[in-house]
Amino acid sequence: MFNNKIKMILLDMDGTLLNSKSKISPNTKIVLKKLIDDRYKIVIATGRSYGEAKMLTKDIPNLAYITTNGSHITDFKGEVIFNNPINHQDAVSILEIIEGSPALNYSVFSEKELIVKNKRRFFNSLVLSHGGFKKVFSIKKIINKLVMMAHASRTMPIKEVENVREFLKTELLDIQKFFIVGVGDELEAVKKQIVDKIGDRIKISSSGKNNLEINSANISKGSALRFLSEKFAISLEHTIAFGDSENDLELFDTAGISVAMGNSELESLREKADLIAESNDNEGVAKVLSRLLKG
């Protein structure tokens, strides 16, 4: 499977690099730092904002970042080399549609922070977006979910705004992504309304069965990988990508080698994968990448 030609490694965060407590294990950090020392290029490829991703990996130097599903890219020196936010008027229109369904929860991603109406409700929605408590059958797993939420409250740069719509109208921020959480027909109805109104100017994906992620059109982790491949003159066949969710599908289509996490429940992703790693709680990323170090 591996050869000495692998040059760039792309890592999703939630469900992949991060364990169920939203942390990178000490051993995984050691493996990543050794690979960086050996001149492998390591890229974080996540739906999270740049501010979140940077904070969660702050003790790992010389990373590049594909964030908000590919709408924002920084190079290995921390310079922004690609930025494609949602059109401002489209962002206001999307928000008007979302707020027409009060049962849904949402957050708005700028480069550096998440904008929410209510922090407590937002953190509660994170559990729902990963399947909810109905799929949790043990006290240990419930505790892990609560720990994840507590950790998120400390690591996510969040701005609480009472009237998000007015905030967006007055603050000319680059809106990188909308993240919407809900269940059943209401989520699908909002998706249809957004598509009908804005159509081909946006891209809708998902990182879980109960959420939608909205970016500008033609944005994906896969297109971001192609951009980096050209930027750094690294052939796509010399790249390896790790992921677990729907927003990793195009990344898997693009990378030379694709690795699905053992905890992924998305069959279409597992079918695309060249390799199934162990779970994120069992250091699946580190165990696969250790093979590169053994060379």
C-alpha cells in the first residue's frame, strides 16, 4: 500500500484526528512531529473554522490548514493562500430561511470565530449533530459526550449575538460556512428552500446525519487538495487522506490513497477507501502513519 513517494498527508479532525473527547492523543502528536521532521507535509482538512483548528493543534508546528470544508486555506507558514467565502447577500438570505424554522439550531463561521445566538443551545446541538444520546448506550459514552462538549466550550472561539441577522448586515465579515443542526423533515425542507433560492451559488454537504454544512459553490476538501497539489508541485498520487464523514468523500476521490476510520458509519466512504484504519479512539491515524516512519 505505502511507498516512499508519499509526500503530503491530509487529516480530517472530528472523528479522525480527534478522539471522542475532541483531543489529539499524545502518541499521535509524537508521530505527526516525527513525520514533519522527516519533511512530510501535513495538512489539516476540516469543516471547523481556522481559529478552532489552529487552537486544537497549537503545539504541532508547521501545519497547513484546509478549513471550513475548503473555503479557507493557509500554507505551512500561516499565510492565507485561498479564500472563497459565501456571497454576503446570499449569507443574509440563507440566515432568513434558517430562522424561519425556529426548531433548527445553527452557527455562522467566519475565519476566526463562530457566531451563535445562544451558546448553551449551540453546545447541546453538537450532541445531536453526532447522532444524539439515543445512540449512546453506556455511562462511559455519555460521559465522553459531556466531556467533548465541555472541551468544545473551552476551545471554540465563539461570539454570542442576540440578533445574528442584524449583526451580519452591519459587520462585513467573510462568512465561510453555515452549520445547521436539526432532525427529520424540517432540515430537509430548509435545505430545499435554500437550494431553490440560491441554487448553484452554494455547496451543501454534511458531516453527520443530523446536520447541513453550507459553503460557497465549488468548495470541497477535494478541490482544496487539488489547489495545494498545484501550489506545492506535489502529484495527487503522492498524497494520503484520512476521514470519516460525508464531507470527506470528494477528498477520497482526489487523494492518491484514502483511509477511512474504523468508527465511520458512512458506507459510501468506506467503499471508496483503500484502507480502513482503527477507530479515532484507538489512534487509527497514528497506527497507519507509523508505517511511513518504518518506511
